[in-house]
Amino acid sequence: MANKIIKAIHERRSRREFTDKAIAGDDLQEIVRAGIWAPSGLNNQPWRFVIITDAKIREELSATTHYSHIVLGAQALIAVFLDSEVVYDPVKDQQSAGACIQNMLLAAEALSLGGVWLGQILKKKEQVCQILDMSDRYELAAVVALGHPAHYDQKSNRKDLNHFILKTL
Amino acid sequence: MANKIIKAIHERRSRREFTDKAIAGDDLQEIVRAGIWAPSGLNNQPWRFVIITDAKIREELSATTHYSHIVLGAQALIAVFLDSEVVYDPVKDQQSAGACIQNMLLAAEALSLGGVWLGQILKKKEQVCQILDMSDRYELAAVVALGHPAHYDQKSNRKDLNHFILKTL
């Protein structure tokens, strides 16, 4: 068990190209369910989700980001929001959104799917909210693009561990 | 594999009481290594870490939070920072810190350890930085308290999945 979890963490990659196979609705629910098991400050559970598979809406959303080809090629998008009526601390709630998204990405890989965290789309968050017909109550945190990976040869890298550990006391 | 990863995500709990068994140095490194495999915007890898096992420093840190009993009872603390010379977007970098911390907590559980994410300590972050002798360059994001769990009967709850999914389009 130990190794499988840590291996999954190390082997997760951002998948940006997908086949045209649709994602089962149950899998999308499973991914969101993994998301909500993230920790949150005071267990306030501030995350909200919009699941998008509709081709026309995906096309509209593709115009809101530099990465339109990913949005167009994905079989599903999950827009992650913070509920302004629930949040309590701007830093901790955004951190919790990050923990939630990481769970979602790990769950996608565990379901033989793949995903990529789209942050650049935040530059047009008002436009995204308009397309999704969301009220001001919900603040866009990120969009996750999902699909069946077209290939698995993504490379990534990290600096050496010693670069990150500043001190051991 | 699929089920094991998702099961691990669902079964992670905040562990707040620990035995007095020390944590192996290799395990602490493994936990940080899991953290740095989080995604970050532009792969900027903004996280930095201070690993603390020294009893005197843990005692000093315990005075900086409401949760001093957790800090005192933990066998190790990992303080997570963002490097101000590397960050590029306040929202995305804090989200990435959250993804990093979630990886660390999942890795801890996978190593038969347990941990809890301490956010309340941010109220005294200047004092924490002073105790750890950190320059202004590093901004405290959270402290993770770690140990061998004294028990495994922690309960948690989440609202129903439908509460979180606002729309399916």
C-alpha cells in the first residue's frame, strides 16, 4: 500500500491530449468525491463544482484561455469554485482548493483517466462565470480538464530534494 | 491500484495524537519528496521546507499556536514556506502549497504515520519565522505535525456530494 500511494503521487503527470472516448458519469462523480475528501480549515468544505461535458459549452470556454486546444480536446471539464458564503480565510481556502484539486488529479489517474490543472483561465474568470451562468457568490479557483490520455510519455522534473529542504533542526 | 489510491484519499484523517516513537529521517524525506511532486503553475516549484525534530524548538513553536498540545506531542514538524523569489501568482502559489501539503499527508499515511495540517499557526507566522531564524524571503504557508498515530478512530464527515456539484452541463 505505502509504495502504491507514493508511486501514484510521483507518477501523476499533467495529461493534455486525450482520445475522443467519453468519460463515464460515475467516474466524474468519483473524481469530485475524491476532491471533497481534502482537508479544509475548520472543515468548512468550501469547494463547489460545475461538471461540463457539453461540446458547445466547452467550445465557448475554449475562447477564455490560452490553452484552448486542451479545453477543446478534453472530454470533460470540472470548474472548481469557492463559495464566498463559506470561505473564512483567503489563504487557507485557496490552499484547500489546491488540496482538493490534487485529490481529483490523483483520482483521475487512479481511474485510468488523466487531467490537467488549468490556472491560466483565471485571467478570464468573469467570462467563465458568465458562460457557466454563475452568480457572484462563487469564485472560480481553477478548471480541471479531463479525458482518456492519448499517450503516457509525459515527462516532468523537479529540482533536487536538497534544494527544497532549507534546514533540518 | 485505482481503488487503493481513492481509498487512501477517503481514509486519510487528521491525526492529532502520537506515540513517543521517533520518525525515521528517511520517512521525513520521503514525505517532503511526495510534496514536491505536486503540480505548480509554470512548474515553478515554489515550496520550501524546514524539518524540525529538536524538542526545544518544538517547545518554542508550541507557544505560537492554539494547538500547542499537538505541536508538543508531534515527533516532527514540517514547516512549509513559499519562496518569494520564485512565486508568481498569490492565488496559484497558495493553491500549489495546498496540493503539496495534501501529497505530504497522503504520503505520511502511506508510511503508517499520521499528520495534521496546522493553519491557525499562521496568525503568529512572524514569531514562527523568528524561532526558525528564517529571512523575510520565505513566507510561512502552514506547519504539518507528524508522528506515529496513537490511535486510528478519528471520525470525519463531508456533506453529500450533491451539495457540492452545483451544475452538470
